[in-house]
Amino acid sequence: FECPLGDTSALSCINVVLAALLGRIFLRETLRGLHVVALLMSVSGAVLVSKPTFIFGVVDKHEVPVVGYCMALAAGVAAGITFIAARR
């Protein structure tokens, strides 16, 4: 699972984006233009921090820890769902 800590942190912080989108869908909260820009920047930052090979190419010879990345994303999704469930 040896995923770098910065990548794990960035990908698990996607919970804010998911909570905002789920809040819009389930709680009918409003998303203004500034919110949408902030959400897009958050997703872009998470993608750039994780240095995907389709953007940066192969940076080093190490194998990509796919399971670690998936677990970090799952943690972010679970936290986002928890935020919405607590508000409901």
C-alpha cells in the first residue's frame, strides 16, 4: 500500500467536494459560482498532487500503489457521506 503521505492526504480531502455535491443533491443547498470554482480547484489540486502518469508520464521506476490511492479515495468518500448523514 506504500502510498506517499501527501498523495493520501490530498485524495482523502476530496471529502469536502463530495459533501458539497451531495449537499446540493440531497439537502438542496445552493452552490454559487464561487463554490463551483473552489470545488474545481480542489479536485484539480488533488489530481496534481497525486501526479498521475497520464499527465506527467512515468516520473520514477516505482510501481504505482493503486490500492493505496483507492483506499485514500474511499476514505474521502466515506467522510463526505458522513458529513451529509450527520446534517440530515
